[in-house]
Amino acid sequence: MKATSLPLLLLACWSNSVFMSSAQALPPPEDIPEEILRTEMITEGRSPLTGEALTAAEYAQLQEQLQTTDVQLVPENLQQLIFLLQIRRLLKPLVPILP
């Protein structure tokens, strides 16, 4: 037996033990596979406004209500302030004396 065959033999034994220990990394049999979970029907949802749990009917009703009504998320005075800040940001490179 040559001296180079000993490291190869040790490498083969080590790699075999690595592959045997990787089988322990499998999920437990009681876990539901992802493919099945993806096909499940979602029967509840969360409100995009408050985050509370809703049934499917309540969620659909809320979505329809949000589409039909004009919900103003930002108050009028804040919208005006944001608009003025955007104008200031555009003018600042042109007029260096702006604070």
C-alpha cells in the first residue's frame, strides 16, 4: 500500500460519514410538504388598515369598500407640507441660500 492511498482512504471514510449524517437533516414525517400548503385555501385575512383578523367574507367586503370609497391616508395639511418640502428639495441645488 502506498503512502498516498492512506489519505484517500481516510477521505472516503470521512465523506461517507458526512453523507450519512446529512440524512438526519430531513424534516420530520409529520410536517406538511410545501407543495400541499401552497394549494390550501386561505379562509382568513388581516385588515390592511388595523391588522385585525377577518374572515374571508369580511376581508372581501373591506376590499370592495376600500376600492369604492376614496380613503385619504394623509391629511390635507400634511400633503401640502410634503409638497412644499419636495419643491424645496428641487430648488436647493439651484438656490444655495436655502436652509
